[in-house]
Amino acid sequence: MIDNHINGFDKQQWQDSIATKPYWPVLKQMQDQGYKLDHNALYRGDSFKTLTPRERYFYPTFHTNSLYYIDAVQAQSPQQVFDIGCGMNVWKKFYDNVIGVDPQDPRADIRLDFDRFKQAYIQSAYGLVDSCISIGTMNMFVSIKFLLQNLCDFIKCTKIGYRGYVTINLCGMMSRGTPKEHKEELFGVSNPDAEQVSKYCNAIVEELPGISIIIYDNFITDKFNEYMDGNLRLVFEREV
Ligand SMILES: C[S@@+](CC[C@H](N)C(=O)[O-])C[C@H]1O[C@@H](n2cnc3c(N)ncnc32)[C@H](O)[C@@H]1O
């Protein structure tokens, strides 16, 4: 069974290196505009009323941790990085090659849901798209029973030799997406604890075919970060 963290987020290292990043001027400008930068992996999430939770938390504190993982995707110099379920399309501020895809949010560059995006853009393993990222979207109203299938579908959107990044919000997935019968079928109880869910997810990630794991962080048993950035985070490289 894989560990909860493989090359995982290290706050101190991240904090020490962030001023050397190409997008530091953007962060600096945000600071000048009154934003406080938060370099933690996790932070407290409360209930939200906006379309996406990031809008709820965007100001006055900007949480930088996603940049750590997206940097690993950018290391292979993809021509484009499609951000599936981009919401307010925030990562575009930091990287010229990010293209936001979202069925609902008018700030998306492409107004399509994931299925229609796949139909339109993914033609073959060597098709049009170098890399895809998706932060807290693959869990939307979907049962954990389909996690393996959904991750496999997502992985196939990145070209062989390139990297992708996907995060899942297990709190949302378990409370809103997974019916009682699926929990009973998978875990033997209708209210599995975080430890059981965490082990189940590690087993699925270990089973994912055709990838190598570049970064993996499983924060499912941690207390915070219920609503944003995902508590299961995977940067992979597609091998076949
Ligand atoms: C929790 S928000 C995450 C927003 C963004 N990734 C971020 O981190 O700020 C989920 C987003 O997924 C979008 N969404 C919902 N169903 C989707 C689907 N089937 N395909 C793609 N995006 C979807 C919603 O419109 C919403 O903007």
C-alpha cells in the first residue's frame, strides 16, 4: 500500500522557494493590492454561498499551495494546460499556458463540461491536449464508487510523456455524491470513517494504470481544508 505522501508538500521548502518563481511578481502585486499570502497546505473551510469556494476565500487571503503542484506539471513544458472545472480561472494569472474549462462560470475560456470537453478535445493519446489539471471538480456530485473510473478518464486527457494534476474533495464526495448503498457496499458501513476512506483512496491511486506518481498528498484524515484545493492530490506523469 502506498504512503499518504510521496514527494509531498513541504511548507517550509515552499515558503523559502516561492520568491524565486517566475510568477512571484504576480504574487507580489497581489500583496501590494492588500492580499495576505498563505503558504499552508491546509486551511479551515467554512460553508460558502458563491458558485465556487475559491471566490469565498479569495480575498483577503490567497492560498498558494496549488501552485506547488501545478509547477510540477509545468516542469515538462506543456504547450497548454487545460484547467477542468476552472471556476474563476485563477491559475491563468500565474501561467500563460493555462486555459480554463467550465460549464457554468463565465470566466472560463471554454464553456464545456468535462464530458463535452473530452469529446471535443481528446482525440487520441497523441491528440491535442498536452496537460490537464482539475482542482476540486472531479468530486462534484459523483459517488466514490466511481473514483477509479473517473481518475482513469481524467488521466487519459493528458498526453503520454506529459503530466497532469487532479485533486478530490473527499468530504464533498462522501457527503453529497455517495449514496448510502455505495458506502455500505464498499466499506461495510453507512458511515465509514476518514481512515477507511483514506485507505480506500490509496489503494485506488496505487492501482491507476499507465502513470508514474510524481507527487501524492493524502490529507483525508487531517482536520481542515474541507472545501478547497482538495484533500487528495495527485500529480502524475502519463507513461502509456
Ligand atoms: C469546487 S469548484 C472548483 C473551482 C476551481 N477548480 C478552483 O479550484 O477554484 C468546481 C467547479 O466545477 C465546475 N463543474 C461542475 N460540474 C462540472 C463538469 N461536469 N465538468 C467540468 N466542470 C464542472 C463548476 O462549475 C465549478 O466551477
